[in-house]
Amino acid sequence: MRRRLSLSPWLSLAPALALVVVLVGASLAYGVAQSLGLMAVIGQNTVSLDAYRSLLSGHGPAGREFWSALGFSLWVSVTATIVSAALALLLAVGLASRPGGGAADTLALNWNLAVPHLVWAVALLLFLAQSGLLARLAAAGGLIELPAEFPVLVRDRYGLGLILHYVSKETPFLALIVLAMLRSQPTGYAQVAANLGANRWQRLRYVTLPFVMPGLLAGALLVFAFVFSAYEVPAVLGVGYPRMLSVLALRFFTDPDLRARADGMAVSLILTAIVLAVAAASLKRGGAK
């Protein structure tokens, strides 16, 4: 009877899980086959690691850009994740210490989650571009002579526009995680620390941080995985060089020369492997908690 009860959730999920496994498995098998050069449509039926060799050695059209794209992707992802986590921690601690805080604070953070990333990226482009609203207002107000003199805040080679976008979108998400943990924390710990003479910084460092760090770290790893693999925001706010790995992968996958598709698939699979490793670390961190 117990075994039947333990299996019943899996049996009810079996149809959905089977569909997901079939779709994901077929897509993964298709990607692996094409990354190995197996494309019957152009007569390539021999397994080859040439795409991976060219990427890792830096040769070929995709290989010459692969390492710069990987470094740029890591720069944007790591920076956006660290800044978002730090701001989320400060924001959540500030909201949790407010007397009478509750549903209004949560609602103020949730509104950001309702805006799709693509919509927010287009909004930032319209506001912060050198031909955008702020540039035109600055020119009309006499702060600059021409809108083109406005600082380059989006579509810049350093990825500042991408980082700004992800920080503004992911900070409320991480803040909700930390805020939920802080509101479940027993108040006695902080009071005992205060009674023992701990100041506000010491209470944050020795009481609050150890309590919220597992959840914040797990959420930050998920944010990193999302930013690292996202396509739509780099396509809108990014530049032609350097490009994120996701943009580079699609560029070669849609190349008119079908032989370049192996390079695009190889980039996609390397990106997927990194994201899966980060997601596994996040799940392990969450399970350890």
C-alpha cells in the first residue's frame, strides 16, 4: 500500500514526463548529430569532431570568435549575478526591517516579474539609446548639443546595457527569495545578538547572512544560468562584436551555408553543458540546505 502511494505521483506525471523526455531527447539527439557533422541533406554521413576542434583551437569563422564570446558571456553573466545578489540582499534586509511591511512590499517587487525580458529590453533601448528619449530630452534641455553626444549606455562593447537590464530584472526576483527567508527567520536570534552587544552590521554578518546565504546562492546560480543562455536581450541590446554565446550559436545555425550549422550546434551544446552544470550545482546547493 505504501509503495502504491509513493508511486502514484509519478504515475500521474508519467504522460507529461514522457512527452518532455521525448521532445528534449529528440532535440538533444538532433543537436548532437549535427554538431558531429551528420547532415544527410548535404551528403555528410560521417561522424567528425571538426566543429569542436575549430572552436577550441580558435580556427575557422566560429572558432575565431568563440573564446571572446565565451569571455564576454561570462563577464556579463557573472557581473549581473553578483550585482543583483548584492542589491537584492540589501533591499530585502531593508524591507524586512520596516515595521508593518508585508503584502505591499511583495507586490512592489512582483510587478517587475510581470514584464517580459524582451519588452523591458526594448523599453531600455527606447529610453537610453543615443537616439532615445533621454538623449533627446537632454539635447532639448541644453545639457548636450546633439543626442549623439549622450553617453553610450546600451549596445556598447562592454555589455553595460545588458548588465543594467539583467540587474534591474533579477534584483527583485532574488529579493523576493531573501525576503521570504527573512520573514521566516525567528526574531529571537537578532534580539539575542543585539542584547549581547552586536551592532547592526554584526547582526547582518553573523546572523542574517548565514541564514539566507543558501537560498540566495541557489537563486544566484539560477540567475547566472538564465543570463548566460538567454538570447533575446543580447540580440536587442548587444553589438556585433563581442557577442554572447547564444547569439553566436544562432548566427551560425542560420547561416546559408549548411556546413556552418555544425559550428552553431557545437556552440549550443557547449553552452548547454555549462548551464546544466550550473543548474546541477544550484539543485545540489538547495538540497544541501
